[in-house]
Amino acid sequence: MRSRLVLGSLALTLGAATGCASNTPAPLPRTTQPTDLPSQPTPSDSPTDQSGESDESGEQQGRDRAPRAEGTLVDLLEVPWGVDFLPDGAAVVTERISGRVLQVSAEGRLSRLGAISSTVPQGEAGLLGVAVSPDFETDRTLFFYVTTSQDNRVVKAELDGDGLGETSVVLDGIPAGFIHDGGRIAFGPDGHLYVTTGETGDPELAQDPDSLAGKILRITTDGDPAPGNPDPASPVWSLGHRNVQGLAWDDEGRLWASEFGDSEWDELNLVEKGGNYGWPEVEGTGGGSDFIDPQLVWPVDQASPSGLAYADGRLWMAGLRGQRLWRIDVSAAGEASRPTAFFTEDYGRLRTVATAPDGMLWVTTSNKDGRGNPTPADDRIIRIRP
């Protein structure tokens, strides 16, 4: 059973890119090493596989083919965190610790757009998510989720030629902490901006309707509560979250979220308007009628999920501690099943997975975040054919 709970500026400046007087961004050093990737990864055995009866049809066998790594698109990055795509197919990429904002073309050309100088990195905090305006071709606007000395906040800036202009605050006052800062932002099919926040290590904030921590928020591009929110005066869309870092919509417009568990179960949730997902009263399933159970759970050493994407009719979830990419089936009725792991321990910690305009997946590593074992090429963006 499920219950639905209805919940009752500072300007930031950007650090200038090197050679800011020029219209051409300074190139960053990189070395592409496509040969360091396995030619054909093998699906990993998973105790959480819920495949049920097998379908031996040729169509199903085709759908069950393993995703293929096409090569390293760009390397030598410093903890890449957010990825979103411009209309021309290039991506805007944020680096959590440096505060840099980069542009990566579909061919792997790397340039610097600027830096969010107000970024205060600590623990899991810093410059996190990025979202390209759905009206980018006319407004040239990028949105960012950043930790400052005061809070977590959403800011926006116009892309002026090949560099970022000054930022302005969209939404501030989101609690910040050394851990559990959320940070994923994405525009939904409805044109509104969805923002994930963590409970900053204070679990009770997730159930507090007056706190923006431990929530999924839904706002307009001006930072106001979006029309149709559970409480018209509040940006809160759902609550009871520990630390959501992945958002994706399927073909039916349903919102999915990947969430870090505590010590037992990581979660994949189907997000409902006004839904309460239980933290800290419950971790994983078994919350009863007061809370919404996750669709799937994983032991924390197999997932620790961050990024989430939808491609080829399935969800794709990146694992940090789990060091693998999960593929998850989604039925027409909105049920998640058959989680299958790929690339287990091949590339270390996987932070973000994003679907490019051409249908390929871009997957970022997070081996230089203080919890991984970086190679000389890390951190990287790997291009994967789903």
C-alpha cells in the first residue's frame, strides 16, 4: 500500500577561464586510450537478478546482448560529476572539487567554459549537477547545483560565446554537509527542474516538511515552486530520501530515482507526487502503508548508486562502491525487474551515466574522489553502446 503526503540573492561569480579575453577556450591536456577497454564485457552474476522465466525468442536474445564499451572519450579529468547535453551533441561536464565547467564534444574535444568560484568542496560536496535549459537555443542558459560556504543552491548562467557569464541564484537555503548532499538536477518532460537533496547526515531532516534536505524538489526556472506541486507554496515533490543522486524518466514519463542506502540496501524508486520514501524510519522494503517501498534493492557493496539514465527501453544505473553498471528492465506497467550488472570492477567507481543524443551512454569514473584507486588515465568518460 502507498500513502501520499502533501507538504504544507546573492549573485555568484564565475572564475575566468585561462585566456578569457579570447573567444577560443584554452584546450586542456588529454590522452585518449581506447585500447584500454575490454572489447566485449560479460554480464556479472547478480543475486538480485529477478528475471523469472526466460524468454528464448530471438527478439529477447537480441535485447539481452551485452552493452559494449566503444572507448575512452576523454580522460585526465578531476572528479567529473554532472553531465548534460547541448543541442549540438556536445556535453557540459562539471568537476566536483575544482569547480570547473567543461565542454566535451561528441568526438572527445575538451575545452573549459569557466569555473564556479563560489564552490566549496568538502567530503561529497562541491560543484555537482548540471542541467541544460530546455530552451537553450534561445536562452543559452545552464543550471548548476553547487555547495557554497553557506548552503547548497541552484544557480544559473548564460553561455556567452565560448564562456560562462555571471551566475544568479535560482534556489538557495538547501542544507549542506560533508556527506549526503544529493546534487542531481534535471529537467522533466513537463519543463520543470527537478533537484535532489540529501539529508546531510541528519536523518530526521528527511521527514521534516519544512526542510529542503532529504527531498526531491520541483521548481520553475525562476526557482519558484512548480505549478501542481503537492503544496503550492513548497518546492518539495517527494520526501523521506536519504541521498538521491540519480534521476531518469522512461518513455511513459515516469520518474525514477536511485538512492544510497545506509548499511544494508540501496534503492531504485518510482517517484510519485507527494510520496514518502521512508528514510530514516525504514531502509529498503517493509515500510508498510505509511511509506512507498522501492521497486528494487541492492546490498550496498553491489551498488552505492549515483547516476541513472534511460536508454534503449531500459534504465542504466552507475555504481560507485559496486564498481559496475546496472541494466534494469522496465515494463509497460512501470515495474522494474531483471537487474543485470556489467563492467564489474573494470573501470573502478562509476559516478554518472547519461544518454547522449545519439543514444549512446556516457559513463564517468570517480576514482579520484578520495575513495577509489585511480589509474594514470583517471578520471575518464567512457562511451558505451547499450
